[in-house]
Amino acid sequence: MIGIIDYGMGNIFSLQAALNRLNVKNELVFAVDKLDDYKALMLPGVGAFKDAMINLEKLGLDKALVEWTTKGKPLLGICLGMQLFFEISREYGNTKGLGLIPGTIEKIPARVKIPHIGWNKLNIENNHPIFKDLNQGYVYFVHSYFAKMPRDLILAQAPYGVEIPAIVAKNNIVGMQFHPEKSGQTGLKLLENWIQSVNA
Amino acid sequence: SMLTKRIIPCLDVKEGRVVKGTSFVELKDAGDPVELASLYDAEGADELVFLDISASFEGRKTMLEIVKKTAETITIPFTVGGGINSLEDIKNVLRAGADKVSLNTAAVKNPELIKEAAEKFGNQCIVVAIDAKYNAQKDMYEVYTHGGRNIADFDVIEWAKKVESLGAGEILLTSMDQDGHKEGYDLKLLDLVCSNVSIPVIASGGAGKKEDFYDAFTKTNTDACLAASIFHYQETTIKKIKEYLKNEGVMIRWE
């Protein structure tokens, strides 16, 4: 069973629909004391970084998620959910993130159109079980900020003016900057592979 | 950049049925929006737009049901436009599973709505639709509202820059002159808007053949091409158009 963290930040419905299509049992969860019911957690999200952190803190999920990952349990962050894994975001001033992965969230340099909206090719940088049987790699991005982070934690990047870290991983924490639930068959395959890799 | 150009079919929905595309006779259900959305997804569409042209409250309620079913069914993002007037309307459509909303008349009447919506829901989900028409006497493109019935008192460049500064994530730019004529997109209009804003621009109005997509993508800085009727005929498919673009060296998503 997978728990999808529901903290009032965006389109959870599509992620649930994608998991249902893959026949993966899932539930929405926002209560800290319920987290242990799940084998793995997903942290989705669209919108502003600061609002997201405030919402997580209100529910006590900030500390709970740190604790969760300290135990080595699997966590997948999607879009804003992934950005929250980092130490600091520069969106509207500086906001502290969960600090699970070293690095900062910065605005995409303005020599390209912002937001970065559309289907971008993924370039795989480091091998990982989530790339198993992946035929091609176009995935759907919608964001204006990106992670500035250590290279060795980047599994795949998407060139868009700068190299946008698209899939990142540290131990049992995986983040996707794009929307796998909106990325056609490629996105579904990535979700499926992640679920298999964490045995959820 | 390895960002691909997007092809976006547009479905006009009235009282729960697709109203354009009368020649869809060979499909199981000619006018079912969810079925068509699913077909376009399978054919390689990069996104979809639903334009709700329902005249009744019941029709709008039905639209939310369609949005929900579509979100359960397709694997690509989709936008809902038509009759969205308030933050409440936006919330309802996004909650039902749409990825973006498109604002038109309501944004012209109350530009602050763009700002409030972008702040509340994120600018990535706020598309502003601009209907523009060339005025030869003044040599400028004027903005129209209410489906082309009323004229706004500013030109397209002014308005495009304003919606960008208010936080719109994308502009859906329709040429009223080209719309329905199948003689190609209005390249002059596209170029004008693309060179004055730094957010993505979606071209709309005038697609009649595959070369029209090529022209928009190679002669202007357009990010996506929207089309309605061209996809509703069996002789042209999204796949064929994308194959042509790919062979001509345009970056597109190909599965």
C-alpha cells in the first residue's frame, strides 16, 4: 500500500488515477500517526514552495517525513514535492526545505521561456532500477525553479538552457521534477518501476 | 534545449457533447468527449484543451463530470476553458482533475483575477486565452472578448505583456482572422506576441494542413499548436502530422 501525502498542494487526483491504472493500492494520507500503515510514501505538489512548507509544518509532516527517511523507508517526491527535499528554496526569498538532499532550489536562468512547460527529453546520467525497460524518455515538465545540487545524486537531467535535474536520488529518496502521472506511457513506466524497486 | 513542440487538439464541448468534428462517424460514439480525449492521447497528442461552450448550468455541471472522467482516463495534461469567471470556478475545475484553466473574457474584465489565480494555484496552471483581430486602418492587432463580440480597449502586445506580468503561465493566442479558414496560422501575430513575452505561446486558428504546423514552429517562436477541425477528419491524424514534423527536423515527442 502506498500513501499519497495530501497536504493541500495540488493535483493529487491524477496521481491516484495513474496508480489505479497500474493496479497499485493507494490512499491519501495527512495524519502523522497513520504513516506507518504504508510501505512507501509519495509527496506530490504544485504551487508555491513556502505555502507547501507551511502546510507540511502545520500537519507535523515535516518532521515525520525526515524521520521516515531516516528509517530508510521509501519516499518519492514529484515536482514541488521533489523540490521540498532540498535545503533552501530561493522562490520569493529564502525558505527552508526538508533538507533531505543537499542543494538549493533556484530560478531557471531567464535565457529560456519560463515556466518550463512541455515535453522534454530525459538524459540518463546514472543507472537505476527505475530506468528498467524504458523505451524512450520524453516527460512532461511544468516548473520555473530547479535544483542546484551535487552531480552524483542526479539520475537523469533534462537540458533546458541549463541542465535541469529531472530525476534525483539519495538512498531511498527519489525525486522527479516532471509529472510522471502526466507523462504518457513513459511516466507510467517510471512510476511502475519505482513501485517495484521499493517493493510497495 | 530539448523541449519539444506541442500539438494540442481542442474539443469544443456543449452540454456534455463534442460539437465540432461532425465527421467522426466511424468512431463508436461520435461526440463523447472522454472517448475522443482518450483517442487523441493514444494518437500522440501532447496535451488537450476542452472548451466548454455550454449555455446552461446543467451543461457546466456535466463538464466537471467529463473533466473527472478524463483525468481518470488519459495520461497527458489537459486544460479547461470557457465560462471560467472566478477563483471558485478555477478551483472546481482543478479539483475535478484538470491541469490548467484558460481564462479569457473574465481576465479582460478583471485582470486581477489572473494575479489572484496565479498566486493561489500557481502560475503553471493559469493560461490566458487572447482572441486577436488585425485592424488594417490602425495597423495593429486588437483584443476581443465574449467570443469575438466585444472589443477591448488595448492592443494585443499591451495585453500579452500585462497578462505575463500578472502571472499567467502561458498564452493561448487565437487569430480571429485565420480561425476556421484552414489557410495557416497568423504568423505575423504569433511573431509579434512571441517576441514580446517570455512565457510559452500556443498558436490557435487557421491550421489546415501539416505544413501550417511546420511554419508556425519554424518561422516563429511558437511553443505549441492548437487545432480543432483538422484532427476531426480521418485523412489527417496527429500521428501523421508529428511524423511529418519529425522528418522535417522539428523536435517533437515521439513514442
